[in-house]
Amino acid sequence: MATGSIQTTHSNGSDDVDVPDVVVERLPLYVRVLTALAASGIDMVSSEQLGDQLHMTPAQIRKDLSYFGRFGKQGRGYNVAALVNKLKAILGLDRSWNACIVGMGRLGRAIASYPGFAPEGFKIVAAFDTDQSLIGTSVDNLPVRSLSHIRQAVQEDDIAIGIVAVPAVAAQSVIDALVDAGIGAILNYAPVTAHTPDHVKIKNIDPVMSLQSMTYYLKS
Amino acid sequence: MATGSIQTTHSNGSDDVDVPDVVVERLPLYVRVLTALAASGIDMVSSEQLGDQLHMTPAQIRKDLSYFGRFGKQGRGYNVAALVNKLKAILGLDRSWNACIVGMGRLGRAIASYPGFAPEGFKIVAAFDTDQSLIGTSVDNLPVRSLSHIRQAVQEDDIAIGIVAVPAVAAQSVIDALVDAGIGAILNYAPVTAHTPDHVKIKNIDPVMSLQSMTYYLKS
């Protein structure tokens, strides 16, 4: 597994390839870089050029992409449009996904009005809180509902993603409620290390922790 | 380096220990967990208990902490208060840090009003934009200034951290301006893979990319 040219048994890039998590993690970055190249009118790209942009070696690039079929032509590189379309299909980015926000305080409202989600196919279709003074109000045309309606809403509105914007002390119980309701992926803005069962993915958005890991280097 | 009980030559945990980046990355998480334990009235904690909370093995915990001195007592565990104070000092979290935001559109304004920074010692003291219609306005009592004043402001206000909230196309040039102005750490909210010189740290906050790496698992 140490060289860049691996023959997979799944040369059609079908969904049943068992792709390591660390490779899946990198795919959105490939999609972003390839989309920018396509927008610049570039048709073909070499693993060397991709490596430069992604701070990876050409061998790593070739190894990652070998999981999904044989895109590269010897000496010509990768077809940008074909590769980006394939990677988007693999990631499930060739469709849209419905998300809900739990916690419609200051942070939740900022997330609801964040302009970056919709263009990438992530639609925020429901908002929840437990605060009676917020329930019934609207944020960006999104009615705030009682958290007790979450399970019903997840089914009715086909919600796959839960965005958690509640205070730290409430986060784990909200996450448990999302898991119970059938949510498969959670984007957690609460500053806690939360737990989910193995079948539910969770990612943390934690700007304070990002800052805290950089101040070590600022000291000197 | 494979066992959990390493004798360091820096038993006083002084700043000149050469700590791997990957360990520095984890320290804020230790601080958070230990702070929560202290708030619960817990005085001593074992590496096993810390490992449970942090999803790490006790050996990894002991190895990480061995870089900073000898906190653990055989069979008794770590003194929570002493350890959290030491780790905060090592990370530079025993003082406050001044930050500025560049880009005061919708995203920048949401960041400016994010309630999580100040309690952790991160003060947003300046805001910049290039849009003449925004310059001179105020957001949360923060006057929006022209980006051309960045170098002067960084020096006058002792700003160490730059928060980037501009559109993707403008991000690299803004980051270059922050680096030129003497900023040492950048928190980048623009959806780009930006470049900085080695002496300037950068972390990306990218909720869309976090979502995109989870949809792979939602498909099935």
C-alpha cells in the first residue's frame, strides 16, 4: 500500500469500495480545488499540479484517487470535469440535503443566515428550541418549533443533518434527541466533546479551540 | 517513543520543550475536559479516566503529558487544578489575546457578535473591510475601518490574531495583508485553502466542508 499506483478491484468507482475515513475526509478538498480549476477553464490536471494545490505528494494523490477508478491517463493527467463529477457523486454531493438547527439563540440565528450552505446543496428546513419565548417566532422565514417535535419533523421533512447550536450543558441531550429522531450526521457548534453511536457521524465547529491551539505558537 | 512512560529531560515543564504539533493540537481539549472536571469538584483524575473522556488510551495521555513535567503520582493520578493551570500557561491561555476581523459582511458580523470568544480571553478589538459603504459604520460597538489601516492597527492595538471573513476570491490577498502587518495566527472562515509562511499559523473554519465529508456516510 506504499506506492502511488494501486490496482483496485473496483475499477468502476462503484459505491461498494471500502474507502478509508482519512481519504473520505480529503475528498471535499479535491472537489473544491477541481471545481476552481474547472471554473478557470482547465480541462486536464496532473497529480503533480493537484499535489501542489493540496500540499500533498503526487503519489498520495494517485493513491487516493485510485480508490474510485482509473481517471488518469499516463502522461496526460486527470480529466477535471469527469473527476469532479465522480467525486461529487461518491460524496453524495450530486443531490441536496435537508438540515435542521437546534438552538436558535444568537449562534443559531447566525448559522441560519450563513450564506454558504444553500449554494452547496445544504438546505436548512427546520429550526428548534426549548425556550418558550423563541418558539413560534421566525428567523429568516424559518419558524422556530418546539424540540419535542423533532422526531416528527425529521421524518416529514426528510432531514438527514442536525446542526447543534445550544449551550455546552445542553448539547449532549440535544444530540441524543437528534440520534433518537433518526438523524445521521451532526454538525456540533457547542464547545463540548459529544458522543454519538458509531452509525451517526459528528463534526465539531469550534473556533475557540482552533484559536487555543495557535496561541502556543504566538507566545514565542 | 512507543511506551506511555517517557522520562523527559525537562521535568519542570518549561517552555523550551519541543512539543510535537499533534500534541499541541490536543492540549485545548485537555484544558476543556480538565476545566469541566474541576467545575464538578473533582481534585484528582487518572489517565484512565481522562482517556475515557478524550477517546484516547491511558498510555497516550501519559505520553502527551510527560512533555510538560511530572504531574501524575503513581496510583493517585493527576492533580486537576495544577494540571489545567500548567496546560493553560503552556498554551498561552493565562493571558488575553487581541484579534481583528477582516470582512464585515453577514459572516463577519455574526463572528463579531459570537458570544464564545470573550470568556476564553479572545478580544475582538478591530474590524476591517474594503467596502466604502461599510467603512465608518459600527458592529457591536466595533467601528469598521479601511483595510489600508491594518498595519497601523495591528501595532497600536497589539493584535496577534486575524479572523478572515471575506469571500473566497479575496481571501488570499487579505491573508497576505495580515501576514505583512505582522499577524501571527489566522482563523480563516473563507472557503479556500490559503497559504501562509511557516511562521504564521492558520486554521480553517469550514462548516460546508465538514458537512461534505459526512454526506458520504449518509448515502448508504
